[in-house]
Amino acid sequence: MHDAHAFLQALATVLCVAAVTTVLFQRLRQPVVLGYILAGFIIGPHVPIPLVADPNIVQTLSELGVILLMFSLGLEFSLRRLVQVGPTAGLTAVIQCSVMVWLGFIVGRAFGWTMLESLFTGCCIAISSTTIIAKAFDEQNIRGALRNIVVGILIVEDLIGILLMAMLTAVSTGSGLSAGDLALTVGKLAAFLVGLVVIGLMVVPRVMRSITKLQRPETTLVTSVGICFAIALLAQAFGYSVALGAFLAGSLVAESGEGKEIEHLVQPVRDLFGAVFFVSVGMLIDPALIREHWVAIAVLTLVVVFGKIISVTLGAFFTGNGTRTSVQAGLSLSQIGEFSFIIAGLGLSLKATGTFLYPVAVAVSAITTLTTPWLIRASGPFANWVDRKLPAPLQTFASLYGSWVENLRTSPRQKTVGARVRRMALMLLLDAAILTLIVIGTSVLMPRVTAYIDERITVDVTFTPMIVIGLAAVMALPFCVGIIRVARRLGGVLAEGALPAVAGGKVDLAAAPRRMLVVALQLASVFMVGAPVVAITQPFLPGFPGALLLLISMAMLGFAFWQSATHLQGHMRAGAQVIVEALAAQSHAKGDDEPAPDVLHGVRQLLPGIGEPESVALDATSAAVGRTLAELNLRGMTGATVLAIRRGTEGVLVPSAQEVLRAGDILALAGTHEAIDAAKGVLG
């Protein structure tokens, strides 16, 4: 039990120092989160400044900050929105966690750490910090698609973190983790989530609606925070994180329709204890430990930043998000946080790791917490730079891929197609599972099998392991090939849904885009399945054969991808010519330069696969007149592409970035509906 005066002293020290540092950082136009971390460093036990707060008291208060931050996040992210982004966010989170676990394990082994220490290291750097990102997003007022996809990824990552902790506990205690144990763990988690959501939806929204009818803000605040703490405590009682419970509590309260009002009431309390949380992170920074393990900290920090940027960007893009959103999501998620402390502490308590791992995880978290606000702030310009530097075929593909995925999502659902997709997805997972079992089984049973062969066959003992490995490779090869073949068939079925083939022997004008989409989906499927397989099997393999095989497969598919992208560029140029002719014909028919809303309807039918082109006329008052496409950065900012420009009696096909726009130009835009609407706003 904390002494009342010690409690008051700690709170006063934290808030007074944090007030000074945040004012300083606001004057310097820097994120206030950095000010909180600096305050924690000043009052922490590791610097010779006579301002010390009790770390235990601050840690207790910081837990309230985590709960309230997650509750506020849930208030604006209802269950409906979570379901909408669930598939996209789930696949991206699985890819990101798989890549980071693998990279962390490789780094640990390179430093000479044990297999368990390396495994814990990989799991420590796999989960991003929901609390840090939520605060940074609030500071920079980030909303819309980026916030939705990032929060969805974070929630799935927290669920993955729970499974990782169960796996690490079983492996560290020597009991192992069988398929049955894993299924039981997943089943318990699913049952808890479903039970909580079902019962919560029946109770919480009704309670909150009845409370808000009283028109008493203090009553609404007390009730909502009480529900938040109660569900967080319930989650902890079932062995899950309080952050997960608090987020679900916020989502349930948001279903009442009063989320905005409650969020406004909770905000001051959330900001107060949220500040204490970031101060507590700063208190963990120990310069002596950083100096002792600076090489490992530096390497892991670079791995976290660049590994997460690349893996999240690829995962988000392949699941249908645009280049800009995907790159911004990657930069936003490039840090680790509270879950890393929990996993590192678990390794310490189970005596599976040395004492060095916890301070290393804390230091990496602190450094990446410092870099996160700057990376989020720089994510927009960096995304624009990436878009400009992409080769023209990849720019074309990136601008159209989103519209293809949008077509796939909005296409009429057919039971037969849905059944085929589910069957092939299950075949992919089955092939991956059998491949994983072959690799793990070969590694575990290697001593027994080699001993058995040596007893019965007269063979040089040094060649026996090679025989076993060769047999395992022969067994695994059909499943490797099966993954690639099934991925192509799955891509074909999905591409048919997005860009249907023409029946009756007619010319198939969507052939080039469909081939491009098939290869892209095959590449995405192989990556999504291969990354987890490599991460799981790496501890059982000497060297990097799994990763090498995945890279070779990706390189082969990448070559086919580039060829298809080049053909798509030619298809786009032909489409641009047709668009210019359609705009010219319409202009002559109307006698002016103002296109009718459906002028490109025939083009959409004639050239499927170039998105949903729409025409926009620029008048003399348009902000775009006199500026180049590079200056407008239309594709980078909105995701829409200018296919062609009708200028008087002439046409500009697939204009370059240096093309200057003029009054009277008619632009043909392609992209998703959201991208085109955003582009119209820029051009208007």
C-alpha cells in the first residue's frame, strides 16, 4: 500500500516537471509526447537530479493512462468499423508480426544469444504500441482511412501478442506447444471476445442511452469510466491485457450513439493519466544500460523502424490500400511499446532470458517512441517521394490496383465463387501447415531417424543427416509447389470477380489488366503465407533455407509481375487514346468544352480495367491552372491518376509530371471513387 504523502509527492513531481517540459516542447513546435518522456527521464532514478518520483507509484498511475487512452480509442472506433477493416488489418498484422519475429530471431542469433532469448527478442519487437500511436494521432489530428487501418492493425497485433505470450510460456517451461494447446488458446480467446461483445451489446448501449437521457455530464462520465474499468478488470481476470478490455469497452459504449459526447467528457481525465504513462516510459531510460548494450539497441532500433515500414507497407498495399495510405501506415507503426515490456518481463520471470533483454527492450521502445511523432509527421511527404520515384509501370499498377480491389469488394457475391475462394484459401493454409510440420518434424526427429538409419544401413555416418534432409526436401517440395499453384488459381478466381471475362468469343479487352491482377494476387498470397511459415520454422533450421526459398519464389513472381506491369502500361496508353477521342467527339457534339457526366461511360465498357475514369474540366478560377502535375502531386496526395488531357483540338496521352495545366483542359481521371472525389477537390 502506498503512503498517502508519497503518492501526493510522486504525482506533484510528475505533473509539475511534465508541465514545464511540455510548455518548452510546444514553444519549440515539437510533439508534447517527447516532453513527457523528457520529464520522465529527469525525475527518473537514473540521472543525478534531485527530483525523483517513486517509480512504483508512477507505474500504477500510468496503468490508468493506458486504460483511458484505449477506452477513448474504442469510443471513436466502433465494432462496425472494426469489422469493416478486420480482414485487411488482420492480414497486414500477420505479415508484419511474422516478418518482425523472424528478423528479431536472426538478430538475436547473430549476437550469440540463445535460441529462447532470440525468440523472445523477435516477439518483443513484433507488437507496435497502441498507446503511443493513439496519442501521436490525436496530437496531429489524423483521421480517416489511415487512422482506421492503423488502429485495426494494432488491435489484431494485440490479439497476436496474447497468442505469442501463451506460446512463449509453453516453450519456456519445457511443456511445448502442441496443435491442441494452440487451438485451445485461440478458442478461449475467441470465446471471451464473442461472449463479451454479445453480452456487452445487449447491456452497455442501453445503459449508456438511459444515463445520457438524464442530461447530467458528471453522471455520464462516472458511468462510462466505471464501465471502462470494469471491463478492463474483467479482461485481466481472464488472463488478457487491460488495454484490450478498455478498447472493447469503448467500442461497446460507442454503439449507444453517444460516443462523441462521452469522448469529450473523458478527454481531460485521459490526457492527465496519459501524460503520466509517457512520463513512466521516460523513467525507464537508463543511460548506463544503453551504453552497455548500445550495439544491440542500435541494431534492433533500425530493424524495428525499417522492418515495420517495409512489412506494413507491403501488407497494407496488397490488401487494397493505396500507396500513400500504405506508406503512411508503415511509418506510423514503426515502434514498440508496452507489450514489449510485458514479453521481456515474461522471459525474465520464466528465467528463459538473461537480465539484459528487458533493458534492451525498454531502450528500443524509448528511442522508437521518440522517433514516432516525427515519422508520422514525415509520412505524407515521404509517401509522395515514394510515389514519384516508382517506375512508370509500377505507378500505373499502383493507381489501378486499388480500383480493382474496390471492384472485387463491390461485385455481386456468387455462392459458387465464394465456395471456390474459401476452398482454395483452406488449401493454401493446409499446404503451409503440412510444410511447417515437415520442417519442424525433421528438426526434432533428426537424431532418432539418423540413429535408426545408422543401425540398419551401412552408410557413412557423416552422410546420414544429408540423407534425412534430402528425404525431407523431397517430401516438402510438392507442398511448396502447391502453395504457388494454388495461389495462382486463387488469384485467377479473384481477378475474374474484379474484371469479368467476356463470353461468346468476343475480344477480351480486360485481358492485360486481369493478367496483371492475377500475378499481383499470386505474389501477395505467396508472401502472406510464406512469411508466417518462415517465421515459425526459422528456429528449427540452420541458416536461412526457408527465407532463401521464399525470396527465390518472390523473385520469380516479381519478374512475371514486372512483365505484366509493362504490358499494362501499353494497355493504359491505348486506353488514354480512346479517352481523348471520346472527349473530342463529345466536345464537337456539344459545341463546348464542358463534358457531360456520362461522357466516359462508353469508355468504361470498352476498356475495362482502367478503373472508373471520370472527366474534370478546369476553368480559369481553378487552383490547378498554371501548375504542373508534379507541383500538384495529384496521384501522391489523392491516389488518382491523370490518364489523358483534352486540350482544344489536341490530346495529351498519359501526361508526364512536368505537364502544365491550362484553363479549358479536360482531365480524364482514374482510380477508386474515393481517390477521384479527393482529386476533384484538389482541382476544383
